[in-house]
Amino acid sequence: MKSTIGDRLREARENKELDQSSLADKIGVATRTVQRWEKGEQVPHGVAINKIAKATNASPAWLLTGSGQMYEAPSRPNNVYPLTTSFRRKIKLADIPLLSSVPAGKLATIFHSDYAESYVTVDDVKDPQAFALKVKGNSMSPRIEDGDIVIVSPHGEARSGDICVVRVNDEDTLKKVKFEGSYIHLIPLNPEFDPVTVKKKDVNFAWKVVKLIKEL
């Protein structure tokens, strides 16, 4: 049996987990009006159909006539083109342990690397010893901000210009590094913070950051 506008309106509303009162509030009509529509006592006009479609994500044409699909497939912008098969590749995902934290500010006590608080899933990380750290502080903002997560590769070679987790005299910090003779300059990206220069002999390690996961 062919559905009515009222049947389709009810189906779209229930799929969106809205009761009649909630839908009425969203489209600016009385609850009794929605009830009459669904019972077939009244038919919503064009403006109301568009409001119902917006509130339920249903297709206006489907609501009005029953033709097509309830939900329209998202259209692709004219300037976006699908990748050809030659450009597609399989992406290998890996679960990386999320350890405690690393300060992006003053040197602070070390993170605890003996257990994982949780795991994050990332792609294209080749170091099996890689791990994740949540950033605390704003010395590396705006590029890396408080709450962001960095993926660290202990086996990656750190070079001048890299952002690294650096342990100095058993304390950790996240900074851009510059190697110069027997010294390492720890450079914040936030101009409100001052760079720090330390002796290489005081540095336990400088582990390269290979990926950044932004806090949204």
C-alpha cells in the first residue's frame, strides 16, 4: 500500500528520534498541527515540507511524493574529483599506547612510560616502539596546543628543526630542537616563551615527534 504524506512524516520524525512536540518546536508550529498532518487531516504546505525536511534530514521530494529515497546522497562539489584507482592505497592502521603527558612549557617531571592509559589509532607510523603523549601547556601553540596528542618515535633520527620530546636531567619537555656543537637549543613556537639552551651531556634523549593529533 502506498504511503501517505502523514506516514512519511511520521517515519522521518521517528527515525530522527523526535516526538511530535519536539518536531513542532523545531519547525515553529503547534503540536496539534503535526498530529493532524500525521493523521491525514491536513497536508503540510511547501514551506512546512522544507522545514520538516531540514529538521529530519529527509528529502523534501520524498516527503511530498514518496518518490526517491528518504535520505538524499550527499552531492560532491564541482571542484572535488574522485581519486583514480592508481592513486588509492591501503592504509595500515596501528594502535599506539597513550602514556601520561608531556609538558609544552617549563621542564617538568617525567611522564610515566611503564603503563598505557589508553590507545590511539593512527596510520603510517613505522616505528613499532612509537607511543603517544598528551600535551600540557601552550609553549608550542598555535601549532601544538594544550590537549593535543603527539606521536613520538624513539627510533627516529632527530635533527635540527624537528619537534622532539627531550629529557633533560630526568625531566621532559616538548620543543623544537637545534643542535649546535655540544649544546642543544630548545625552542618554543609561542613567542611568549623563551628558548632554553642545554648541554648535550645533560640530555637523556631527544625523540622525534612524527605525527600530531589535534584536540577539536
